[in-house]
Amino acid sequence: MQLDDLYRRVIMDHYKNPRNRGKFEDDAVTVDLNNPTCGDRISLQLKVENGVVADAKYTGEGCSISMSSASMMTDAVKGKSLEEALSLADRFSSLMQGEDVEFEEYEDIEALSGVNKFPARIKCATLAWNALRKGIDAK
Amino acid sequence: MIARIREQFPILHQEINGHPLVYLDNAATSQKPQVVIDAVKRYYEWENSNVHRGVHTLGSRATDAYEGAREKVARFINAESSEQIIFTRGTTTALNLVASSYARSVCGPGDEIVLTEMEHHSNLIPWQQVAIATGATLKYIPLQPDGTIRVEDVEALVTDRTKLVAIAYVSNVMGVIHPVKQIAEIAHRHGAVIVVDGAQSTPHMKVDVQDIGCDFYALSGHKMCAPTGIGALYGKKALLEAMEPIEFGGEMINDVGLYESTWKELPWKFEGGTPIIAGAVGLGAAIDFLQEIGMDAIEQHEEKLAAYAMNRLSELEGVTIYGPRERKVGIVTFNLGDIHPHDVATVLDAQGIAIRAGHHCCQPLMRWLKVSSTARASFYLYNTEEDVDRLVSALIQTKEYFGDAT
């Protein structure tokens, strides 16, 4: 077990310099999700205009894996249609199952592939993506 | 001495991620000595049968083994008699039995249930449910900044409307021992009963339910070297006799008619269905094992280890320890700078060290501490100062690994 497989530089960068952290002043689709087994929490906000995720922000508390995953996800879905965003979420699930998936739109996500070797941490990585699915469902 | 104890736990002698295992998650569950594993195996190989039914030889062997285990539990916590020991799945089921049977029948609107914010969810939600169902009010004993409670606050909170006080003997997060004997005295003065959650005390110290004077006492086998799925409820005889069963079926009946039935005497009226026989046998073997070493010796060993761990951990820069500075029990809950406990636990696991990270089934307490989660190292009779040293050096490496996150 190599820790560096899990905590890659890209992940630590997103953890220490989170993108899209914050809240919208005005209306947005808001999803609050928590992980009851560990206490991690995310509040995801999506601005959806004409079937496209125009902007995304999040606040929350959690470990480096869950928070860096939220940072990457919110960056990756910006400008994507809802279908494209769902397809990203599907591919992320495959990545967590150990499949070889590429994210040519947003390569940082591939750094999370190592999480697959740490079964206890998969739910950390998927928290933000589950919030995304719920947000899209709500739309 | 400690080497001889460690030899008896097969699971400890393995490498995890290339390092010798250091198991520091004993407040979650303990490891099992060979004698317990063998007792369960022997039961299935030589004694297995249903209890209190068969006329055949195996039926008697199984019944003797099961009822023998009940007597061991009774003696272990100094119950007046073994009929006051009801086998349950664990502490959770034991507490729920008191809530569903006793508390629901005695509580009404305006009555009070007194507890603390630091209770494990299993000693909090059952009372919440009773309050919702009966209109009773929950009252929380205030916590001091170090996580202790003051007897005078209990004195002020308990009134003649209080029907029940529920409290852990030892907190599973803060590592404090609550003054349950004094609280029992206060409760009784107001005509209330006291329910003691003994999940974290029974494995680690000498427990005397008669000396405490508690009305109910719940324990889990798996935290004291026994298998999972077995625990017990102790209750005062008069209370248990007056209580209605909450599970109905085989084993617990006296006479069954088409429209009405009657129950067996104590303790069997609360043990509907085929009981956890092998688990009880394992618990009996675990009690023999612990008593052979001696509860006093175990208590002393853990007290020494807790003091050593507190000293070593407080030397570490950036460590926040929750609970009082003085420890008598081997539970140390902490955070390492801003590093999330999950990240700490993962880095430690990579070095073969098992600790708990999360809310420890104490969400209200986490809110009170103003943290979302914490890391927890908890010790047992087989842990050593070397284990603490391994923990501390791994924490130093964790800080280095996460760099300026601390």
C-alpha cells in the first residue's frame, strides 16, 4: 500500500487551494449531503441555465479526499450540459470501481484513481458526485 | 507478563501493510484470545444443541454451557442472582429493552428522562424515542469544558418528575468515569431509576452493580474479548419481574392458549427464540480469561498506559486532546492540527496502526466539541508502551506528510 497512490500532489493542491468554495448570493439548486458514518458534509450549489451547468460552488467539511473531489467536480462540470455532467458522474463511479477511465476534459480527476485501493475511502471521494447527481435529479 | 498475554491473541501476530499490527481501536471492539475462539469451536464440535428443550444429552450439555455462562456474567458484575442477567445481542439491545419495556410503561407527559450529551447514540436515541412516544421530556446534564459532569448539577436537574436517569459509566470518547454511584443515590432519592451503559467500563475495570446501586446495567461481550452478538442486561429483580417482554415466541412462554399466553419466569421471559448460545459460551470463556489475569491488574495496566499516552501525545505540537488531562481509562480522543481524522487514520493504517476516526456514534458530543470528527486511540490489556511510541512516531510522520496543513 503506497500512500502516494492516494495522496497525489494534484489532490493535495485541490485540498489546500480549493476551487469554487463558497456560496451563491442568489438562487441556485442546493443539495446538502452528509456521510453519516464519518460526519463529512457538503452543500453543493448549481446554477443551471438552459440545461447547462453555468456555475457551481460548494461548502463543507471533510477529509482531503472528499474536499479535493468536490473542488475537482465543481470545476469539471462548469459549462457542461446536464447530460454531460451525468456522464462525468458515471465515469467517476467507474473510476472508483477500478476501471481505467480517462477524463480528457479535466485530467485532475484521474489523480483520484488511487482511492480505489483504499476501500474505506471510496465513499469520501464519491460524496460530492452523489450530491451532483441529486442536484441534477432535482432539476 | 504482557508478552504472555499477547501470545494468546492470534490476530495480533500479523503484518498490516508491511508493518506489525498495532491495534488501538479497542473501544470499538476488542480482539479475541485463543481460549475464547477455542470455547466457541468446542461448543460447536461437542455441545451444540438447542437449550431448554431437548431431553437428549446434547440438549443438557448446551443448556449447562449457556446457563453456566449466565452465572459467570452474574458473578463478574456481582449481580444478586443469575436470573437477573438477560442475554441480549449487546449493549444496544439491552438499553432498547429497558426503553421499550420499562420506560414506555412508566413515562407520561411531563415526566423527565435525564441523560448527558456525551452518551453513545445507543444510550440516547432509545430515550428520545420514549420521549416522543410518551410526551416525556429529555433533560441533559451540563458538561464541563473538560467533558466531566458535576454531581451538584445532577442534583439540581433531577426532580420528583424524573422517572429515569441514563448515563455511561465510562464515556467512549472523553475517557471519563462518571460518578454513577452518587448519581444512583440522587436518582433514587427522587424515585427515579438509573440505567448505566457499561459498554466501556465492564471490559476494563471491576464492576459491582450492587455497590453502584444501579437499577439496570448493560454490557457488550465483544468489547471484552468475547464474540460479537452477545451482551447482557442486568436489572433489579422487582423491576424485571414487573416488566413485560418485548419479543414473543418460542423459549419465553409458560403456557400458550389461542387467545392468551403466559410467560416463563426470569430471565427467560425476555429471551424469546433460540438464544445466542455459542456467543454466551464465548462470553463465559472471556470472563474466565479476564479473571485469571485479574481485573485489578488490567485496570492498573491501562491506567499506566493511558498516562503514558497522554504524556507522549501532549508533547506533540498541534495535537488537541479532548477530555480531562488525567486519565484512568485507556481512551484518548484527539485531532492533529487541521488534518482530517480520516486522513490521519489512513496514514496510520499504512504503517499498520489501527485507530478510529469519525464521530464515534456521538454526533451530539461532536457538536458540543465543535468538531465534525476526531481520531481516537483506545487501549486494552494487550497494548504496550511500544504501541504508544509507534503511534506517536506515525503521527509525527503524518504531520510531515501533510506538510503545512498543521
